[in-house]
Amino acid sequence: MALKKHNPNLSFVKAGWTGNKLNEKGLYTNIHGDDIKGFRDAWRMLRNPSPLSKLKKGQKSPLIWQTVEDISNKSQNAIIPLGHASFIFDLNEIRLLIDPVVVPNKFLKRYTKVPFDIPELNNVDYLLLSHNHRDHIDKKSIIQVCKYNPGAIILTGLEIGKLLRKWSIKNQIQEAGWYQRYETSKEIDIDYLPSHHWSRRWLTDTNINLWGSFMVQDKVSGKNIYFASDSGYQNHFSEIGNEYDIDIAMIGVGAYEPQWFMSSAHTGPTDALKAFKDLKAKRWMPMHYGTFDLSQEPVFYPEQVLKKQHSKELEQILWMKIGERIIF
């Protein structure tokens, strides 16, 4: 069966856009072309370890951690970082949970603690899932979150609902293509937008689920928050920056070494700064580092690079503090 190019029940938010294009194999593809690394590339990377790997001995996360105070309270407009690319957004007493990876995983050593007990997080209104990679859609985490939030509406990309239904998830699911707007509460708008990435959970399912980013728009305050998800640096950042007035952009800075292998899928510190400028956002929050060791650089390295090599460009950064309400 052919992959869906858009959701006919959702509106487009970009003039002239009619849906996602598929490549010659009928699979999802990036706007600016694909660069998916294969087995030979992975073997080359493993055979040539980075000098940075030596810095991993005894590595510690630079991220500050605390338990979320009164986690049931969603009355303050705030961002609550949970580690890596997992966040709570509270807007007008509406709670969004983004890409939660909050259950212990034997394949992902965690360098920061989850700042709450899962049963305490029981008032989620919308669960946003950006793409199917395991450090963003974690099966055990999704099952637990949905167990305690059966009324939460899942907002995700095209064809991801099939994956969730295989896990017996009963929650309502809305799938969107790029530049489509979900049906949500009248106080907020959420648009699913491009990222430059790819998808795969197994060996034979490459790019059969769509990947993307989210623009969360508070219609009461007029504030816009952009969650860039996983993405390599490409022109979509400037294209999105021209379409929206962004107050805060959450941009990945980790899992980027070696850059010849990773840069097509993840922005490192330097590319993230370029993306921030392209987006024309007022502030930005570096994410996707400090919690999981996913590549050749140590978990502390992206923040260190930003502070040492880009010290003159740090005034507009909001640093992640896990478990802390960042009021805006």
C-alpha cells in the first residue's frame, strides 16, 4: 500500500503545499535530498574511533537536575526539560509532552535522572511524537505514559500510528504531513513541519514513517515555540523562519561526531547556531545532549564547545535545567 502524502482531515498552513513527496521507491524523502548512511559508512566509523572517545572515561553530564515541584500543577506557562529531547510544555493550563523517554532502557545508559515518577504525570492533554527513532519514541515509555493518560491525544507524523497500534495504544492519534495543522484546543495551534532527517527502527523499515518538527503557537499570549526535533542543517530552517515569528527554538547540539557521518541527521553546536540565526528566533535552547551517549563525542562536549568556541553568541541561550519550570 502506498504511503500517505498528507492527512485529508487536516489543513495545510503553507501556500501552495499539497503534501509530502515520495522518492522513486515510494518512500518518504527530505525536501533537500537524502543522505542516509549505510553499513559501509558505519563500518568506517567504527574502524576509525575519534580522539574524543578518550574523553568519555568517567564522563558526567553538565546538566543540572531537580525533581519537578508539584508536577500536577500546569497553571504556569512554562517549559520543563526532562532530558535529551523530552519536554513538558504548559500553555494556558494545557499540557504537552514531547518525545518522552522516561523508562529505564538497557540499551540507553542515562546520565541524568528522570525528574518525576511516571504515575505522577497523569494530566497530559497532548502527546507529541516527532519521529520513530528509539531515543524519541520509546515503546516502554509510550505505553506507560498512555496508561496514566488515556485521554491524551497523540500528535505525530504520517504512518506512525500503525507502529503505536501494534503496541496496543488506544489513545486518539492524529497523523500529519509537513505543513499541516493538528486539530487542538482553541487556545493553541500546533503545526507539523519539516526536518532534515530519516526514520528507521529495524533493518527493513527505512523511511516508511514520516519525521518532522513542531511549531507550538500560544494563541493567548502570541508566543511561538519551535521544537526542531532531529535534523541536519539545511534550508528548511530559513524557510520556517520566514513563515513564523519564533520566540524560543529548541535545537539539537548533540550526537554529531564524527561530523562526516552525523551532520546530515543532527546539528552540532556550530550548525545549531546557524540554524538559530536562520530561524530568526529570539531565544534558543540547546537540547539532544547530556542525557544519552549516542555518538563519538562525550555527553558534556556540545555544551563545552558552545561555551568555549562561541562565547560571544551565548546571550540568547536558555540552558536546559532538568525538572525546572522555565517560565516565559
